[in-house]
Amino acid sequence: MTRRLTLQKGVIYGPVDSRRLGRSLGINLSPVSYKICSFNCVYCHYGWNKYLKSDLSDYVKDLPPVARVEEELENVIKAMPEPPEYITFSGNGEPTLHPDFEQVVDAVIDVKKRTGVDARLAILSNSTALDDESVVRALGKLDVRIMKLDAGTDEVLKRINGPAAGITVDGIVKGLKRLDEITLQSVFVDGEVSNAGDEDVEAWLGRVEEVKPTYAQVYSLENVPAMSTLVGVPMGRLNEIARRVKQRIGVEARTY
Ligand code: SF4
């Protein structure tokens, strides 16, 4: 854990060597000059939110239009000496909050076809926009859906993820159950606030059981968190949590 990351400066970034996805070209659908997200996670490596929103319709002027994403992605791919293994929606905030998310996904699929690039399409999502039919449809067109779930109760959700108004664990779980073949990504932290105690992990396991992911990723701090007093959860404890996922739910869980 060495540094606080700065916001991505463009729509297409990388390729980055991702621990989870190999050589991945990133797509950032969020503003480049400020942070806006439907969560305000204590561990966010981009720092605290300037705006806590689940509706970005007032911020459209700062979001990349579909045609720009399509054009920039095509240009970058054509200029790459080696194709990426993954093209990943991630970036400075939550990609599914982009009001034209499904159209962006369709445009990216078109770019893949036109350029012949053999990369898998992935997303890192905070799972907060799954009440939107078009978002669920768009996610179904991707190859890999890595969806966040750090909390089993609303109290932990508030403590760890600082959600925008109206977002609840019940709502997130209901949304996740609408998706096929998801990888769950869960961050555990300790220090000033924690979700790594037995009671919180037990509640989280119950939710994982409801969601039935195909795979789970369990990890702790990777970069300097927004809340500077946080500490990472030791690998031994992460491994124990992963073992409990396997024992109780029969789902493979990997620690990072
Ligand atoms: S969901 Fe992601 S971008 Fe949003 S605050 Fe949490 S860690 Fe940061």
C-alpha cells in the first residue's frame, strides 16, 4: 500500500497489468476532473467523493459521449503493438451510472468486431445500479462481471461504503441475483472502521449465499485509502474468510 491514486485523465487508459485481469485496457466513463460515485468507500484509492450521486443526469456534460468512447477505443486499439487481454469498464467512478451505459457497451462490442481484437470484456462495478433494466441487459453482454459486495447489513454498508440515499444491502442483493455468472469482489478493512469482525463476516456470508456467485475475490487495502487511519486485514484472516466461503457456500474464493 504505497500511494493514493490520481484520477484517470482520459476515457481510455492503460493497458495496466491488473492482478485480477492480466493486461487490461481500461475504459473510464466518469468525469476526469472530480470524483462522483454512488458510494463513498472508506478505502477508495481515489480519496473521498466530491459528489455522492446515483443519478448523473445533471453531470452529463462531464461524461464521455458514446461516439467519443467508440472513436478513442478504436484509435488506441489500432495503435497498440499487442492486443489487450481484457477491455475493462472501471475508471474514476461507477461505470454503470453513465446514462448511456448500454449504448456504450454496444459501441465497444462493435469496436471489437471492427478491429478483430480478441479481448474479453469485463467490468468492475459497485452493484448499485441494478434496478435499471438497461444496466442489467448491458452487463449480460460482457464476459466478466466483477461486482462489489462488502457488507451484509445496512449498518456495515453505511460504515464502509457510505452509499447515496436509497441504496440498501437488500436492493444490491436483489440486483445481483438478476445477473448470471458473477464474480463477487469484497474488500475487508480494519482500524478506525472495520467489516472484518466475526459478526460482520457472518452477515456478509449470508448475503453471498443468497447471491450465489460463481467465484469470489477477497482482498484488503491495495493503495492508500480515503480514510487514512484504516489498516489492512492480514492475509491469514482473508484466507480464513475465503475458506468459510468455500465451506459454507461451495464457492471458490481467492485472496489477493
Ligand atoms: S465504488 Fe469504487 S470508485 Fe466508488 S467510492 Fe467505492 S471504491 Fe471508490
